[in-house]
Amino acid sequence: MKSIVWLRNDLRLLDNPALWHACNASEEVVALYLITEDQWKSHGDAICKINFWLKNLSSLQNSLAELNIPLKILEAEVYKNCPEVISKYCKEKNISNVYLNLEYPINELNRDREVYKTIKENGIGVHTYHDQVIHEPGSLKTGAGNNFSVYSPFKRKWFELLKDEMLDLFPIPKQKNKTDEKSSDLSALIDKYDNPICSNWEIGEIKVQQNISKFLKSKGSSYKDDRNFPGMDGCSKISPYLNAGIISAKWCLVEAAKNNNGDLAEGDKGIVHWVSEILWREFYRHIIYNFPKVSKNKPFLDYTDKMVWSDNRVFFEAWKKGRTGIPIVDAGIREMLSTGWMHNRTRMIVAMFLSKNLLIDWRWGEEFFMNNLIDGDIASNNGGWQWSASTGTDAAPYFRIMNPMTQSERFDSEGKYIRTWIPELKNCPTKDIHLPPNPESYDYVDPIVDLKESRQNAIKAFENLKN
């Protein structure tokens, strides 16, 4: 019997349920990856992220070859073509079963449902698995039987229903019989999406596992405190790897438990907090599945859809270029443009400045992040932006608006982060660096808005909306 495993954002051997089940049930296995370039464009996926996907796919191709599993690349252009492309391949190659791990945004869900329907109609077995979450979306309910929209009670229920076997990892499959199918050449595609940002990121499953294990041992205990300071190397930076599925969230939780006497909920405060961040990621996957409107450019809080946002393109362009005159905001943007990644504390500051101080539609910022982030993830990115804009689940109350200068003084007190990403200010005295009084003397720019006045304008706008 010959089967295919359809790879998407699960580019790994270890703890890959679709791959493991395909290998366990079949004599011959082919790994399939569909190139959907027009869909990537419509989703606004960053070039650096696509390049990162493809390089890791190439690394996985070498690992699969050792198991006698060829990697076949097929062109589908857009998701609506996937059922036809996969069905045609299955007929040509006499495929008996298709195995895949599920995705949760609305476009991906609709694609998978159509693929499932089409393939089943052709008499081919389809087997689906949940590899991005521990609890399947829709399985966690409030006492009233509703889906959770607040993180803290979600987290409590997550732990309450957690069973030991839920954290069992699927091992790397054993070698399969050789197949006549030949692996595809990825080199031209990788060159097409070549991006220098990717040179800053490790490629391959084994290397990433080693890095995370090392992080948990050396920096896990200090994570809760150090993670807030963008000028410190206190983050594990696992988000690109989780997003592409080079490691699984389950594997990360297992590693965390190993470094915390087998516990995830209590013990080492740093590691427990690291676990909590992984659960935030799962929370947003439940949100995007249970409330599909957030996949459709809609706010979670319906009344906020009537907010009259500013359409000031001059301010938006200044924000996009890291030229707002607010150093911590500009440093965050420039970090992202240079590395494809932005520190989480800075993401909140940057997002709240756009949506509150500038009163510019959070969706503009959400799209810009997706256009530039190597870890751009629709569920987490949408959740973070809606939190900052006070339009989403568990959102920051509209009257709590981060003061970027205060945040900068607290979390980058010496200005290390600012000087790293805004070289114009490298000689600015520390006492002035958070909001320079004479920015033109450093070839920097004046603030585009007054922080106090713009804060009051935002509060007034939200109060008018609620009334």
C-alpha cells in the first residue's frame, strides 16, 4: 500500500502525527508539498518567511531521504486548486491514503474540507490529525458550555483536562520501502525567494532542538524577568520554528517539563512562564477556529467595527519606516525590517502606538507585520494586534494605553535596544534617549504626535464608540 503525507506547517520528523501514521500503515510513503504562490501573495506572507519555509523544507527533504521517503513538489497556485492537484496525483500514482495535520484559519479549513471531500469521493482514505495544539479546538468549554474568549480561565481548563498521554511524542518513523517516485529539486524555488534575513536564522530540526534545550537549561529560570527587556538576549526566539512546524509545541512542553522536575504548571517561575507563552499560542488557535470572523478581517468585539479610524497615510508611512520620532517604536520597526523578528514587548508598544496614539486601523498594522515577519502567524498576529487595539479577546481596556516613553524608560533604561536599531541616537545621552529634546541635532525626527494629547484623543474616541 502506498500513501502520501501532505506537509504544510509541520516540517519535521519528530512528533509529526500525520507522518508517523502514514509510515506506520503503509509500505511506501511519499511526502507532498504544494506550492501556492498566488495564495501566499493574497495572504501577504513575507518573502523572508517563504524563504525560511523553503530552506527548512530542503533540510527536511534530506532527512526524509534517509527514510526512503521522497519529497514531491506540486504547483497549485491557490488553495481552491489543491483538491484537483492532489486527486490527480493520487490517481496517477495509485495512492491509497492521504495523511495530513490540520490548520485552523478559515481559508485553510475550507481548503482541507474540499480536499477531504474530493479525495473521499475518489475512494481514497483521508486521515487528519491535530499537531499544533494539545487540546483540539472546540474541546475546551466554559462552565456555561461556551468557547473561551479569555486566556486565564482557558489556561486553567487546559491544565484541568490535561492527561499525561497527551504529551506523548510521536517518534521518528522507521525506514520505509523504496518507491519509484523521485524527489523534486527545490533549488530554483529557494533562489526565487532568496532573502538575506534568513541567514540570521538556523535551519533544520536537530539544530533548533539543540538550541531550545540549551536555552531552557541556561536561561529558562530567568525567562520571566529577562523576556521583558528588548536589549537583553532573554528570549528563546522559537516563534519562526513553531510557525513552520520545525518543532512542535508538544515537544517544547516536554522539554520544559524535563527542566522543571516534570512539571508544567508549578515550579521554576521562568520555565512556567515560558510554558504559559506556548499556551497563549494555543489559545489563539482555539480563538481563530471557534470564532472564524477574526480570520475575515473582523474584530472580535463587534461594536468596535464601527470605530472611525484615521486614514493619515503620512503618519502610517512614518510608522512603517521607523521614523515616528518615538525611539522605542522606531527601534521595534527597524528590528523587524532588519531581522524579520521583533521583541514581544516592543510588538505591544509598536501596535498600541499605531492603534491608539495614531488611531490608525489595527488591520493596517496587522497586514504590515505579516508582510515582514519571519514568524508571521495569522492566529497569534491577529490576537496580538486586536489585544493592543482593544478590539479582541481578553483585550487591553481601551483606557489603558501604554506610554511608549515610560515603557522605554522601564524596559530599556540604558537605551541599549534603541542605540542598536537607531544608530542616529548612539551618542544621545541616556537621560534623553527615550524622547530626545533636540532630535534634529542627531539627524533624527521630531515626534509626529504628542503622546499625552494623542492618548486623550484615543480614550475620547473609544468612549464615543461605546456610548
